[in-house]
Amino acid sequence: MEKDGSELASISNPLWLNAEITYKCPLHCVFCYNPVDYTRYGQELATEDWLRVFREARALGAVQLGLSGGEPLTRDDLEIMVREASGLGYYVNLITSGIGLNEKRIAAFKEGGLDQIQLSFQDSTRELNDFLSSTRTFELKSKVARLIKQYDYPMVLNVVLHRLNIDHVGQILEMAEVMGAEHVELANTQYYGWAFVNREHLLPSREQLERAEEVTNTFRARVGNAMKVYFVVPDYYADRPKKCVNGWGTTFLNVASDGVALPCHEARMLPGLSFPNVRDHDLRWIWHESPAFNAYRGVGWMKQPCRSCPERFKDFGGCRCQAYLLTGDAANADPVCSLSPHHGRVTTVVEKAQLPGERVPVRPLLFRGDRNSRQLSQ
Amino acid sequence: MSEPRLPLPPDAPIELLRQFRLQWEPAQQCYVLLYPEGMVQLRGGAGEIMKRVDGQASLHGIVADLQRAFPGADLRADVVDFLEVAHGKGWIRAGQHQ
Ligand code: SF4
Ligand code: SF4
């Protein structure tokens, strides 16, 4: 597709820059959304490269910055990045497991202008938290939660829900209340990366979901405005897909640790696209002109049933990566949609999840880690 | 507007909750309200109102100031409307009398 000037002008600004500054992580979460073959990727960007990326994205209009990973705290230049980003006018979000945060670092972040820390928890009980992330981290995280309060940050907790912990939603919310959390995100697992490999273990049953939502609603009614609780339903249970990344190349810009720029975290898996690297191109070209960022922009690339669907501007056909993972073609409708001819690939999995918990999945639970990554890369 | 509203006392100072930040964005030509992992674009009047929420001015004060800045129109109802919705959303709150 040739782009002329007028079409170029209609491309919106990126508002959100997500910097996956490293794929290193001391945890081994079974639902990790990082690509399973992350050990294959090249060298991490140097400090100066990241600072340039922040400047270029800010000039394009990005105003939210997510510093994520992997575990961003494994980089010892994070303080420099925070300071620079804050000076540029970003609202700076640190998305962390908390491992590696100590008083010295949080003091430096505060002084450097970090706006918020989103702390992830795997569960409310130490046993399950440690099992699901394959480490002993619960005590450590509780300490970090206290530091966050002490430095007067809003307490934003993120708990990824799935079959193995969703029945603990009540305890999780109570834990959040004790910690003085202001925002709690109960995000059901999205099935990409490691979570896709472990999908059979992780997808909750309909009954589990309904119970969890009920518990959440009762809790909400009790605490009122003191705590905002978001409950994100797994899209496998919906009959319309989510508007993934708010539409490809409209809002969200992800830069991976090795400098590859992506319209969403997961897009690197899509075949036939060559995603540009910030080492070779500036972000303006990447965002506006690179073939990869234009590949699924708008609705021109769609096939049926999306092409003539009245809802196509509402969801842009859902998620390209999910379409590819489940149907083999990224230009198909997201099969979560009940209008998709491949919808059966979602419902079969969902039906299987209704079987009692003791059913034996074919493959063992796979923890995220370098060895497993190398194996999955072959 | 059909959003839940929460009334505000007319004379108490109004402040942003600490996780919110308001700033002018040249690329979008509007004020934006930023908060953990999200933002709202405040176009036109909404931005004019929110930029007067400074932890000092009260509802009364904000209305009076806007009347001075935009004389001729009766803005009171719209301003109260907007601020009550913002209060309902948990962006702002009434502070203490000083
Ligand atoms: S999901 Fe777990 S393993 Fe993956 S990056 Fe986050 S903390 Fe690390
Ligand atoms: S057919 Fe395509 S555009 Fe229509 S609702 Fe389904 S996914 Fe969305």
C-alpha cells in the first residue's frame, strides 16, 4: 500500500511508550507474557539508546511511559532513565515484581520523578505465590509494598488470575486492603507467550470465573471508593474480541530490549513482517512509514467476516497475534469472535476447562526461564 | 451527563488526588489528566476548569475565576456539573479548610 501525504496525516500519535528494557527476570512465572524465545534476541539497548528512544517518542506525542521487562530493576541505569523521562514530561510507570527494590533505589526514583510503581503479586498466600513464580519472594514483596507506602506512592497492585489462584480472589483482595492498595488490577491471564504454552493449566472454568466476579463485587460494595478494583475477564469467555492495543499502530508503541519496535508486546511472533529496530531508524519513520506498523493499521487489510462487519471500527477485528496463534493467519478475525469461522478453536479449549480440576493436561506446567526458552526456540 | 456525581461543598479547597497529574500536551493540543497507566484528554472547557483545581481554589472560587476569564456566559451550572462528575470519578476531592 502506498501512503500519500493525506493518509499520513490521519495516523494518530502514539500516546503510550512501553519500554521492555530487559528480558532478564529473577522470577519464572508460568503466565509470563514475554516471548518464549527471548533468549534468542540480541543485546540490550544501551542507556543512551533508551534515552534517545524516550526523546523521540515524546516528540511524537507519547505521554505515558511504562518501564517494564522482564524485571526492569535488573538494570542499574534505571535511575538515569527515570530522571530523563520525567524531565521530558512523561508520566513514568514502573512495572515491577518488586525484586531488587530497596530503600536507596526507591529514594532515587522518587527524587528523579517516578510517578507510580505497579507491583505484581502472584497470589495472596506465600505458598502459591512462590510456587507460581518458582521463587521465594512473597516476604520480599510485602517489604516492597511497605516501602511504596513509605515513599508516598499510590499503591497499585496487579495480580494475574488463572485457574490455580482464582479461587483465592477473596484473600487476595483482603491482602490488598491490609496493604492499603488504592488500585487493584485482577487481570485474567492473556494467552500469549508462556501463558499460551501453559494454557490448559491456566484457563479457569466458567464457574470459577463467576464466583470470582461475585466475590469481587461484594468486596467493591463494601470498600466503595477507597479502592478501585478492576476485574479483567479472559477474552476466551467473551463473544467479541477486545480492541487490541486500541487498534494496531494507533496508540501503543512497544520497544523490546534489543531495540525492535512493535505495535504490541507480542507482535514479534507474526510471520512475514520485519519489525524495525530503533538502532537503524528513528521512531518517526518507524511509527508513520515502516511497512510493519502499517501492515494492520485501519481496516484495509481485513478479510471476511470482518471486512463487511458493522463492528469493524469498534474492535478492529481483535488481536492479530491471537488470530495467528489460533488460526495460522494474522489477517483472520480474532477467533474469540463468535462470527469467526474459527470460533470453535476457542470454544473447544473453553469446554475442556469445564472439566474437573484433576484432569491431567498433556504437558507439564512450564516455568519461564532461560533453559526452557532455549528449548522452545529450537 | 449520566455519570455518577458526587456533590462538593462550595467553599472547601479542591485538590487533585495525588496519583493524578494535569498537563498541557502540545502534540494533542489539549490538557491531559494522567494517572497510573491511563490518561484522559480534556478538551476545551474541561481543561479550563481542571487547570484551576490547584488545592487552593474552592468550587465558588473556580466558578468566579472562569466568569472573569469568559465574561458574558453563565457558566456556573456547567462547571458544577463537570466538577461533580470528576469528583464521582475520584479525580478530585475537597480538602480541609485552612
Ligand atoms: S511475568 Fe513474571 S517472569 Fe515474566 S517478566 Fe514478569 S515477573 Fe518476570
Ligand atoms: S467479525 Fe471481525 S469486526 Fe466483526 S465483531 Fe467479529 S472480529 Fe469484530
